[in-house]
Amino acid sequence: MRFATIISICAASLFATRSHAETPMTAPEFEAFTTGKTLTYSIGGEVFGTEQYRPNRQVVWAFKGDDCTEGFWYEEAGLICFVYTSDGTPQCWTFYLDTSGLRAKFIGDSVGAELSAVDQSPAPMACMGPDLGV
């Protein structure tokens, strides 16, 4: 009987943790977590790019080994959407924060690839060009 109770408690705990882990971050939660940080993201264990989160929802992004581009983010229908000066097309994501860290899923990605924040720093990005990464 004790074993069944322990299994039930573990299963309930796992379900509760999983449910919470799958709850997307709200815009205020995302803003509070990211502002003032520079996060490095990976996909499939390989570094994908780095983003610096400035006040007022301003950002600087660079793919690994590429030039930096400035932009901003906003919330739309529960998604976190980014617009960069290099493109101008909104790119919307769902962000999750759980015990493994910050994760992001691109909206419209049929493959289901997921970015994971693998490093964070309070330091600005090192970018070439005036006013970037400062």
C-alpha cells in the first residue's frame, strides 16, 4: 500500500511539474527575466545565436558568427514577437521557464525545434558598429 501511495504522489508531482513547465511565460515575466541580460541560445546542442535584452524591450541579436542587428520585442496574443532592423518581419515565439532554464519555440516551426538558453551574462554583446552592444 505504501508503494502505491509513493507512486501516486510521484506521478502527481511529475504531472504538476510538467503542466507548470509547459505554461508559456507572459510578457511581464519574460521582460523581468531577460532585461539587463545577454543570453546565448543553442539548438540541438550547438550555439545558435546571442541576444542582449535592453530596457524598454529593445534588443540586439546576432546569429553565431554573424553581424549584430538591433530590434525590439512586443507581446501579441500571448506570444513574444521580435522585429529587427535587418528584416522587419515579426518573428513570434513562445518562451518557457522551468528547472532546465529558458526555452523558446518558434511559432510556425513544423519541425518543433527548440532553442535553449545555455549562457547568460550582464555584459553587453561585443558588436561591430556604432552604438551596438552598448
